[in-house]
Amino acid sequence: MTKKKQRNNPKEGEDKISSPSTLKRKCIACNELFERHQLIRIMREHSSKEIIVNPNNKTFGRSAYICNNDECFKIACKKNRFSKVLKINIDENTLKKIKNND
């Protein structure tokens, strides 16, 4: 017979694991935490290396999250945060695509 592993219950004062809809993500520009649905997701698809704005949650790839705030977008562009986080060179046309989908 195989033994089942027991799950450890969280101790008092520890948070339980949140549901996926309430997970917090950090804006790449202002570094503030938000719930995932409040941010814009910019993703580099794994297979094609294409940049996708607000993909469905089942798409696999490297993601960056940003506030729906013009100031945060300017900071991210100025500091080249999209390229650093997504690990791909971002051109002006892609930045316009991201800006227009805000």
C-alpha cells in the first residue's frame, strides 16, 4: 500500500493560498502591487516570440504587468523595462501597439 502525503495546514497567522483571481502582481514601472485583473498583461509568446497584449490566461510565455496609467507607461519606456522583463528587443511599433491596447 502507498501512503498518502498529508497536507500541512497553515499555522495561525499564515495566509492560505489565494485563488488565482486574487493573486497580486507588481507593475514594472511603479513597483506597486495590484490584483492581476487590474493590470495590463504584456506577454512574449514562448514559441513564436510574438508580443501579445492582454492574452488569455492559458497562453504560455514570459509576462510583464503594467498599470493602466500613462505615467507608468512613460517610465517603463524610458527605463527600457519591457525589453528587460520580456528578454527581447522591443521596437517603436511594438511600443505603439502596447500603448494603443491600454
